[in-house]
Amino acid sequence: SIQSTLEASQETTRNNQTTMSTTKAPPFGWTFDKPCEEMEWTPLHTASFEAVTTLPSDEADLTIIGISQSATAKDEMTAANLFATNATAQELDGKLGGGLSALIADDPSFSGKAGACSSVVQSMEGGKFQKYLLLGLGQSEKAETATKTSDACKVGSAIAKNCKDIKGVQTCTVILPPDPTVTSNLDTEHVVSTFYSDLYSDNRYRTGESKKFPAKGLKGVTIVMADDDNTAASSIQRGKAMAEGIYLSKDIVNAPHNVLNSLSLANSAKRLADETDLTTTILDKDACEARGMGSYLGVARGSETDPYFIHMVYTPKDGVVKRKLGVVGKGLLFDTGGYNIKTAMMELMKFDCGGAAAVFGAAKAIAALAPAGIEVHFCVAACENMINAKAYVPSDILVASNGKTIEVLNTDAEGRLTLADALVYADQEVGCDKIIELSTLTGSCIIALGKKYAGVFSKDDDLANELNSASNATGDKTWRMPMPEEYNELLESKIADLKNIGTRWGGSITAALFLQNFVQEGKPFAHIDIAGPVWDDGSGATGYGAKLVTAWATAQK
């Protein structure tokens, strides 16, 4: 009968489901009814990086001879210029039968500019090929901080690129000029952090042969420099610590929403606390409601997972605190736009947690660097901006934890709503002396500054200058933007204290002015819109912001 046939079919289906459930693991930790609870982290590349003051006796597979641009005459490189400042290079040239001289003669345009590389010369030693090339180190004298940082990053990238692109490199030696001035002006920390950052490869969602392992066989890089070994070793350790923070930042931004949600981000915070000296507090929805975080919770109502407010704290080991700093990051794990649904770029909206990623990366780096005198509070109001029967809609009125009422005119201006309560928390509950906040907040900022610069919005000149110094010191580029008082009238609501959007024009400015309502008057506060530089269309997450925050925080006295 039809009934018996149907029952047999259902039984077969149940048997198949039972068989599958015992042989198939849930993809990336989630099931049909259960969200993912953990996000995998990408480990730092395994290659070592060390500094020595004498050339190793064992020949490396790849030897890179560093050339300072200031060692050249009128930006033209000659063998005489090179050998006059680097006896080791002259010795290698003799060993190679004039090979380095030939490189210079074949490429007279090579001038020692940072990151510039010559072609490769090879020599057969002990049954294997050894390769040599020249690498520009850039300016070594009278260069501004931003230039020195940029040069160091270019040098680190060039070392990584050659280790990736040249086949069979297991060991690499980089020989710097013996002039101590060159060594002291080349920021080893940024060379190292960029070297490792450029070797990052996100294989968490690849399988088999699709996995990519840049510089797979590389065991280590040795840099020969005229500097104290201990000083150089400290710089290398700082660079590696920063690179690990950048890796975590990239992992968070790259992770898809079915892996990274408010729950798995909160668990990442717990893991970070377990692996470092950070302390972590996670506020659930009840704790957030008790604090009156109606602005944040209004956005979070549409999420699959409950909202989790993440508060990580770094405290100096000796317990002496001279500055209490607040670092707030936007933690929208995915942004559909809500009922004002996005009509373009939605596939990129996993990067709407770029502010949170910068905060996590900086927290990891600062915990490793262990600076004295500062207590740093890292705050993220984590949720998603999704659509369901509970989700907020245009015309809703939300009440923030400082009592401000907000008329929602556009559900795609949600980040500022979550940040409002996070800022009140950092300001009033924690009592931070200074607060900076990072968020992928507006497309307007990308239109204004492009994809390389973040916009800094602050009424406090001293804080703005501190962030500019941190930008110059790290290469995380920023540009200070205006905050005209007269634009506040664009946020006036007919029925509430504020509305969550201004007009079409000056959107990044009105967003910054909106946030200013949630920090007490007179307290140093800066909003940093990182919508542009947090993502690269070719390579994905950039890790932007982790270095900026770390440099700013560790420079506080």
C-alpha cells in the first residue's frame, strides 16, 4: 500500500541519517540547530628569526645583502659604493667571481630604495645551489619616523617575498652594513612583524591540495647586524608578539559568520585570557539588560546567538597603574543591514567586526609586551545585525545606558548603536582616563580617504596627536577629520534625543558626532573609522589597527 511504502521510506531515511551522524563531523563545529562555539586560530609561521653580530659559518640557501640608500652617490649604486661600506659584501663578491659587481652593473637603476631587490646570482657549494641578492634598506639618516617605519616594513616584506618565491629556501641570512647608524635606524621590530604578517595564510577553511603554505620549507632567518645581540633579540620578540596579534586580527575578520558569531568570539576572549595574563569578563544579555544597554540589545535582538559583551583587561605585573585606558571595538559579526537590507557588498560584511579584530589583536600583543604603568580595558559589544520577528525596525526608539533616547531611522546604521553602550560602559562603569574606539563605521569614510587611511575624529588635540604619532610609528595610516559642532543639528530627532543617521552628506562626521554623546564632556575620546584599510580585495583581512592600538597604548606614561 501507499502507507506501507511511505513508512518504509521514512525508516530508510532514519537509518541513513543515523549512519551519517556517526561518520560525519559537524562542519566547522556547527550543526543545523546549534551555532559554532569556537573559532580556530592560525598559528604563527614556524620559521625562526634571530640576530647575530658575526656572519654564520654555515652558508645559507639564500643570502641577502642589505644596501642603505644613503650609501649610494646621487641615487646610483656602484660596486665601489657598496664595497666601501660593506667589507662582507666585497668578500662575497670575490667568492662569487664578481657576481655582486655584475648584479650592480646589469641593473644601474638599483639605488638601495627600501624593499627594492636585485636579480639573483647563484653559486654551487657542496652539491647545492646558494643564492644571493641585494636588498635596498632605504634611508638610514635624517629620515622621519613614518619613513623609517615604512622602510622597515618594506624590508620585512621583501625578505618574506624572496623566501616564498625562491624555491628550496630553508635558511636565509640577511647581512646589514656594519655601520651602527644603519642598524639603529632600521626598525627591526617592524621588519620582523611584517615578515611574519606577510607569511600569514588562512588554511582553516581549505582542504587537501587547496591549502597554501608560503615559504613552507623555511626553517629560519638570521640577520647579521652591528648591534647589541640583546637589544636586537628584544626587538625581534616584540615584532613576533605584534605579528601574533595581527594573525588573530586577520583570523577574526576572515572568519565567515557561520563560524564566528557572538558566542565563538566570546569564547575566543576566554581562550585569550587562558593563554595570557589578561582577565576577561563576559556579560550575557541579562547583565546587559541590568545595565540598561538598550541601544546594543536593540540591534542584537535579530541575532541567532545571544549577545555577549566582552571586557578584557590588561594590568601591569607590578600592579602600579598610572593610566587607565579604554579601547572599544565594533563587534558586528555580520551585518545584513537589518530591515534596511543591503543591496551591495553584503558578502563582505563579515569584516564589520574589524574594530573588534583590532582590539583582540592589540590585547594579545599588549599582554605579551607587558608594558608598565598602564591598565588597558578592551571592550566589544558582540552581536549580528540580522532579520527576524524580534529584530528592530525603522522608527523604533532605543534607550542607551546613559539614558539617551535614539530614534532609529535606518537599521543599517547599527554599529554606532552597539558602540553607544560600549562607550558608556568604558567611560562610566570602568572609569577610563582616555578612550579610543575603532570601527568599520561608514562607507563615507572610504569615499573621503580611500582604502589605505583610517579617519580619526577627536575634539582632543593631544589625543589626536598621540594617535598621529602611533600611526607614524606603525605604518597604520590615519588622517584627522573635522568634527564641526554645527553638524550636530543633523542628528536632531522630532521625537527622541537623537536619531541614528544624519543626511546623505558628511556621513562619517555625523557618525562621529553621534558617538560623542556617549562619552562625558571633557574626557579625551577618539573615534577611528577603519572601514577602508581593514580589508584588501586581493588578500582579504589586513590586520589593520592592532599595531596602531598597541603603539598608542604602550606610549602612554
